[in-house]
Amino acid sequence: MSLNIPGALLLLSLAACAQIPAKTAVQEQTPAGRSGTSRLELPAQDLTPPILFDFLLAETALQRGDLEIAVRTYLKLAKKTRDPRVAQRATEIALQSRQAVPALEAAKTWVEVDPDSVSAHQTVAALLVNADRLTEARPHLDKFLASAGNNIGEAFMQLNSLLVRNPDKNATFDLVRQLTEPYPDLPEAHFAVSQAAWFAEKFDIALGAMKQALTLRPEWEMAAIYQGRILARTSNASALEFYDGYLKEYPRANDMRVTYARLLLAEKNYSKARDQFQQLLAENPDNAEVAVAVGLLSLELRDYDVAESNFKRALELDYRDPGMVRFYLGGLHEKTQEADTAMEWYRSVTSGNQYIPAQIKYALLLSRKGQKAEALDHLRQLEGTNDQQRAQLIIAEAQLLRESEAYQNAFQLLSVGLEKLPDYPDLLYDRALAAEKIGKPDIMEGDLRKLIELRPDHAHAYNALGYGLAEHSDRLPEALELIEKAIELSPNDPYIMDSLGWVHYRMGNINQGLSYLRQAFVLNPDPEIAAHLGEVLWVQGTREEAEEIWRSTLKNHPGNEVLLGTMKKFMK
């Protein structure tokens, strides 16, 4: 039988102590977590057969996973031997097995036999706090703080982590304020008060205490970051102003700068956010993470040259996920209509999470160059390693088939995919669209209703079903209800807005339909939205505007079937 290593060492240590007279039995080293410099005198303890039996019983139970017997036996040994090491081990095992009552009993024994142990007092305090017994915890917290000496600031920084599990946040705040009263000139004491006030939702007090901490130590970056977060609770503008002012005074506060940049991103102020990351990059030129951040923000701002240079810089600096950066570079060149360069970057992604998406992008671009058979062959050679990737590959192949007007083949492919991955949401959605294309409205409706059942927040499922009902049935009121649910889930989606306008038009609400269609076209001048908007304008009598919208959109989308069909229908 093998013994658990800590238990075996403890047993050997006790065996050694059993041979030493009581008056000279002392610990050779001061244990971690003890206050002062004095050595702890250990009790002389004969390793009698009953004690040895209990040790073996406890360790065997521990190895077999019978934590209740292990804790109970170690607690018995702690009380019998009065050895702080045994008491500490009993406490640790009880905590690991989440037995709060025995853990507290063992920890109290530990404090009794080693009253100078800071760790023992911390443990008792934490257990009492968790049990909402703050009054009993107070003397142990006092001992914890008193023993900190020159590390009192660090002790206050740990204080709220000891108290965080107490459910009564107001009582916790009162306790922290009492504990900090003797330390009015200590910044960490005010920081602790601020944190406790925050948890108790006393936000004005939290702000005042953090300001006091910064007054005592103006260069304390962590306190400044927290002050900004407190300000952001009521006003992001106030937090941004504070961060900006602090950084002007302390320009090397890099953690603050990152926090400031993230808040700017939340406010969608991409230009200023990029300025902050560029400054970080100037101070940390070998930081690949910051280079990627600058690249992404530049991409958002359509500053493609800066984005490209930073992505390439990140690759030179051995960014942890080169495939992701290569994928971004492919997308960048796709946006600048440099298809060949985009394809090179996509093809260069050979591993990682972006491998399958990159190869799908490569195949789609290959198809649009007229190499449809080669694109299909490329996709069919790929193998997904999980259901998500397998579904992505099926959907991509179906898209290539639709672009080749092989709608029946796309429908069959998606049906086979659903046999392998039943009720997979993306496959259900795509097969519904394919079913609508080949005149199978019943399958379309069944798939979309199943998808709504699986994903009741899927805005585009409601939209597709509503639009499909409007196109293939006279159930216009039901269609309107579905699309209104979709717009409720995704208020600014131009495609859903287009459907809403189209259904109103079909129901005879021409002005209301026209209003929604204009909004949709402003958000996204998509050819199908242009077709719908032009048709309503034409029917209303505004034919010149309709023609202008159709012709200008056709320049950018010369082969769009819906737009060409609508123009042919009206412009005879």
C-alpha cells in the first residue's frame, strides 16, 4: 500500500519528534504564514499504535476517495496530538472536500495550537465570513492585519477577497470600514473601503474612497483604473475624460492605456482607440498582440495600408495564431478587390481554427473566377474535424452549387447533410432557402419552424419564413407577424427591414412599405433590396427614381437575377 506523499512525510516527521524530549522539540524552520521570528515548539508525541492506526486509516480513506472518514479521522488526530501540522492537514482536507463545519473546527484547533499562524487566522476568518458570522471573524482579521507588519498594504489588498463570499454586503462594508479606521494615511486601506462599498452598491462612497487612495498615491495605476470603472457605471464620457487626463500626466501607464482603448472601442470610437494602441506599439515594438489590435482597428477604419503593415509585423513577431492573421490579410485583400492576393493568403492558412474558413473563402473566390469545378474539388478534399466544420463545408459546397444555378443539387446535398447532422441549425436554414428555390414551400416552412423551435432567438429564421409565406401563399397577416418578430430581435437589419417593407407593399400599405424599403436601401444598397424599392416606386408612379436606382445598382451587380428580372418585368 502506498501513502499519500504529504501524509507520509507528516507521519515520518512525527515519528522523528517522538524520539525527542518535550523540552527540546522545536521546529527547525519557521513555517510559511507565521508571524514573528520565534520558532514554534511542537508537542512531544509518542507514535503509539492507536495514533499510527488513525494515520493509516485517514490516508487510506483519502486515497480511496472516502473524504468523510479522512476528515473525521484527521480532526480526531489534531485534537489528540495538538500538533499544528496535523491540524493544518485536517483543515486542508476538509476544505478540499467542501466540508465547511469540520473545516472550521479543524482551523480553530489549528489556531489554538499555533496562535501566531497568520494562515490559520486567515482560514478561520474566511470560514466564519462565509457562514455570515462577521463578529466572530473580527478578532482573526485583526490578528491577520496586526501580523502583516511592513506588508500591511498587501494585507488590505487581500481583505476583500477574504470577505467576498459573505452574502451581507452592507455588513461587510461596515466591517472593512472599521478595520481600516486606524490607517487613515494608507492608500490600500482606502482602496479596500472602495471595493467593499462597490460590492454594497454604495457607489458614491466607492468613488470617494478611490479618489482618496489616489490622492495619497497619485501614481497608483490600479487605483486610477478602478476609479475610471466606477465613473463608467454612470457615464462612459466621465470615465473617458478621467482616463485621458491621467494618461497625459502618466503617459507610461500602459495598463491604463489598454483599459482606455477598450472603453473607446465600446463607444465605437475606433480612431481614438487605434491611437492608443499605436502609442502602446511605439513603446512596445515587439508586442505582436498590440500589432494585431492596431491592424484590426485599421481594418475597421478602412485604412488598409496600415492594417496590412501591422498584420505582417505581427507575423514577423511570431504571433501565437499566425493562421488567424493570414485569414485577416486574405479578408483585407478581398475588401480591396485584389482576389488573387486574397486567395494566396487564404491558401497559406494551413492549420488552426481558421483553416477551414480560409479554404472555404479560397474556393468561393476560385469559383467566382470561373473555375467552378476546381472550387468544388477543393472543398470536397477538405475534412472537418468537428460537426461545426463539417456543416460549414456542406453549406459552402451548397453555395457554390446555387451560384451555378444547380439548385436541386444544392437541396439534395443539404438533405444528406441533415441526415448526418440532424437538426443542425445552419443546415436547416440553408435547406429551407434551397427548398424555396426549387418550389418546395412545405419543406421550407417545416425546416424554418423546426429552426425557430430550436433557436427561438434566430431573427433570420422568422424573417425567411415570413418572406416565404408572403411570396408563396396568401397568408400575409401571418407573414407580417413573423417579420415583425424578426425586426424585434434584430432592429437594424436591412434584410429584415426589406422584408417588412415588401410585406406591407403586398398588403396594400404602399407608403409604409416604401418607408421601410428606403431605410433598408440606405443601410445596404443590395440588388434585391433595390429591386423591391424600385418596384414600389414604379407602382407608386415615381418611375424615373425607380429606373435610376435599378441602373446604378446594376453597375455593381451586373448578373443579379432578381434585379434583372424586375427590370425586365417593368421596363418593357
